[in-house]
Amino acid sequence: MPEHTDFTHELRRHRLAAIVRGSDPKAALGSVLALAEEGVRLIEISLTTPGAEAVIAQAVEEAGTDALIGAGTVVTPQDALRARDAGAQWMVTPALDKGFEHALALGVPVLAGALTPTEAVVAMRSGASAVKLFPASLGGPGYLRALRDPLPDIPFVPVGGVDADAARAYFAAGAVAVGVGSPLLGDAPRGGDLARLRARAREFLTVCAAGAAA
């Protein structure tokens, strides 16, 4: 499991967190492994996926050192324990709730869901590794830019409706990384086309590499 500062470094370095949420555990696992093979380093598996704990455990085993496997949609203390016991190496919360508090208490790096300046500051002061700006689509890159004016040291990761074009705009606005679900995964976690998933992964990785170089 990475340390807090190590995980933040991974976000800054790789700039893409893939969000896998599906209805088919086998397809979800296949999507995770395809992403890892394409070079996506940070992969979140939502606990709303059926059999999520088994998917996380198998993904950690099969991806090995090629990927850091996280658990998403951590809402309750029980969610945090389920994720930890499955082997999740980082956790993602939609809000600053009991799941967030318990994940921190377990010593796991946490990408904490927040929308307002107050929530973002509270998240970081509480021990979050970075702030998941969610739902980012409500304010877009302009809102992120406005947040960063008074809060330049907070590592923001926009999540929600982030396609390749939006990712470019968020990087220009100062995002350290982006979290991407359906614009990247498409229907793959529901048994869809893995070849198209791989192509989209390569596109996003190119966008992220350009953002890092800017």
C-alpha cells in the first residue's frame, strides 16, 4: 500500500485515474486488466460493482506492480473495511462522510470527494491525499481555476463528465490528474468491446502526457 505522499506523487506523475463501475464482475476485471496492460497506472473499482471485493482482490493479484488498484464509492465504515480487506491500495469517497473518516483511520491513501472550498480545505486538513472535485461538471474548468486562486496547494482531481477534451481544459486550469469513468470505459465493464477500451485508454494517456509536459 503506498504512503500518503507516494500516492499523491503517483497522481501528479500519471495524471489519470480510471473508474471502473459495471454490472458484470468478469467484464469489470477484464477491463481493469486491459487498462493496466495499456499503461493506466491508477485504477479505481467502484464498490457498487457486483462482487467488487473479489474483483479488487483478483485485480491486485493479477495486475501486480503494473497498477495501483483502488476502491471507489466508499461511503460507510463497512465499505472502508470491505475495501481494505479486499486489498485496495487506495480509496475514493464521494463525500466527507463516515466512509472517509474510517478510510483515513485505516491508514489508506484517500482521494476525498468535495465540491466547495470549505470541503476541500477540510478534506486536506483531515489527511486526504488529494481532493476529488465532484461533480466537476457543475462548474467545469473555470470553477477549478477559481478554486485554485485561493487554494493553489490543494491537489484537485476533477471527476464527473471528463472526456478527452475536458481533460485538456482541466489540466490547463491546474488539475493534478483527472478521474474518468464512462468516457474511458464505455460499455467494457458490462461486457463490451475491450479493443475500443484499449484505444480510448491510449488516447487518454496521450492527453495526460501532454498535460504533464505543459
